[in-house]
Amino acid sequence: MTHSAIPTRLPRDWPHREFSLSINTDGLEWHVQVAGQGPTILLLHGTGSSAHSWADLLPALAEVATVVVPDLPGHGFTTGATQDSLTLPRIAADIDKLLVALRLPPVRVIVGHSSGGALAVRWACAAGRPPCAVVGFNPSLVPPPALYTVLLSPVLTPIATSSIVTSWLAALGSRGRMVDGLLDSTRSVVPPAQRARYARLFSDAAHVRGTMGFMAAADLPALLEVTRGRQDLQSTFVLGTQDYWVPEQPLRRIIAGSFPDAKILRWDGGHLLHEAQPERAALLIRDVLSAALSEDER
């Protein structure tokens, strides 16, 4: 495992570039940002995003913790992922290797948005994992219909992840209209600078291919089977009242069945809650960290 300075592929105007590292673990060349000192907080972005999703939270969190913000495999400026390595269990294992390479204290709070929320849960539920608080912003825990999983997914996945299709989607993404449509559908206010970053990502065929592969490989029924009945998972889920990507009521039913002791917060807003309300999101994460540390002292 090796690590080096700022990745050369990272744009010079990328947010918090000064905290960026390039780290190699078993063929994955990670782009990860590390800031602050103290107990470790791990932030996981959602499908199609990158570490930039957490940019406005990073300074406030770095005041009280060591904050680790990777581009997940297949996304952003992390390279080397194969299509068969984008499952939740595999990425969770790859994150372990990244954390070992960083030589940081154990993660005390893991935070995920959307599919990153599902990944955070999967990581926290690994066998032998020390206690870790989980925060999920609009976590993608609602599985697709059974018809999709059984019949359509094996057909659509090879098409959606093919180089021809992803190159075509990247060409569309470079024009901005497709990205604007996706961001508008989140029902969240996304400022121009952040829109430009998403457009930059979706102009890259490798990022599009990783995004589609991650979506296709997400086996949520298997994840929920792992979590069912867990009484030791300290979890907080934040649900947006206007999130049409992860509907509130089906998500509430999933949480009630699989995470009966979870704390549920309901915020006005769409799918990108943490980007639209970064100060509020950072304060919540800091409160969760404080509660976890206080629990240690008892």
C-alpha cells in the first residue's frame, strides 16, 4: 500500500484540494481527502457523486475530528475499480484497506448519503466491527421491485455498464442539460459551482460507468437481511420531506423493520439535504460524535 501527494488528475479548482491524497490499495488508486485531528469521522457520498458532496461540511467537522472523505470506487477521481468489484460488501472491504493505509484511529461515526447511507450501514454491520454510530441522509434502503431484481436487472445491467452506453451518457453529461435535469429532480437547491462539479464528473465515461455499475450491483434485500434484528447499531436517519428519489413512507417502513431503535429526523428538503443544509448537517454529525464519545466515558 502506498500513498502520495495530491492526485495529478484532480482539477486545480476542486474544493479542499489541499487535503487530497492519492493512496493505492490492491490496485485501487483512491482519491481521498483527510482533514482535522481527533476521533475519526468517515463520510461516504451517494451514487454518481464524489467527495465534493461534503465540501461545505468539511471545515466544521475538521474542528472536532479527523475527517476522511473518499471518492468511492468507480466514482470521481478514484480509479482501478472493476465492474464486479462495485458491490456493497466488496466496497466495504476496500474501505477497510484504505483506513489501514491511512493509519488513523478507529471510525467513531460513519455518515452516508443515499447509496452511501446503505454502504455505511453495510460497513458498520461487518462481523467483529467495533461499535460505530451511523448517520444516513436519505439512505437508499428501499429495494427496487422484485420484478426488477429477478427479471430485469440481469438484462439491463450489461447494457447500462457497457462502454458504448456510458460513453454516450458522458457525452450527454458534458452538455450539462442531463446533469441539470438530474439535480433538479432532487428537489434541492444546488448552487452553480456545485452543478459545474457534477457536470465535470458526468463528462467522464469512467465515472458514468462506475455510477451505473454501483447502481446495478446494489443488493438491498441482502443488506437488509444482514441488518435485520441488530440491536447494537446506533443509527440516525435524516429523511427529506420532498425527496422523491428515496420516498419517505417506504423508507420509514424499512427502518422500522430493520432498525427499530433508530432515531429518525424529518427535515424539509429534497434528496441532497446535506448539500442544501450543510451547517445543520455538520451540527448533527458533531452531536452524534459527542454522544458516542460520552458513551465511552460511562
